[in-house]
Amino acid sequence: MLVLTTPNIEGKKIVRYLGLVSGEAILGANIFKDFFASIRDIVGGRSAAYEKELRKAKEIAINEMIEQAKALGGNAILAVDLDYETIGIGRAGNMLMVSASGTAVKYQD
């Protein structure tokens, strides 16, 4: 399945627009990861724990969106937008939310 941020597929004809598809992922950040990530951030290093969680959440959201597009009969998703948010939930700490949305289409080879 093609997943593109562009509004079209160069050299291909869109034969049907199937509608909006989306996927979301909300992941909790472990308290120890939070603590060590903050230390790395203070000394100027990269936070590998957060980067790993971001990639994982993005993959889940995109895969969910792909499954919706397949169910509609699509073979591509255009104009994909990814949004990242942190959600503070009291004592539970911060949660990471990634949402992906786009337009499912059927294109002709």
C-alpha cells in the first residue's frame, strides 16, 4: 500500500476516492524512561527511549490507517498527516499520542 504525504501519485490515475481514514496510538511512558530521558536531555544527548516510543506509536497509527483503507478497497493513502501530542494524566504521568489521517484512494497502474 502506498502511503504518501502528497495529494496525488505522479504518473498514476486516481480512479476512486474512498474517504478519510485514520489511526491513533496512545502509549504510556515508563517513569524510569522519563527520569533517564530527562537526564540525557539536560546533558544535551538524544533521548533514545522517547525516540523508540515515537517510532512505535507512529507505526501503530499508520498500520491502523492502512487496515481501514484496505477495508474500503483502497490501494493507496494520500495527503497523510501525522500529529504528535503528549497527554498528562494525573499520577499516571504522561502518555504519548500519535494520530495519522489521510484519504484512501484506488489508483490504476
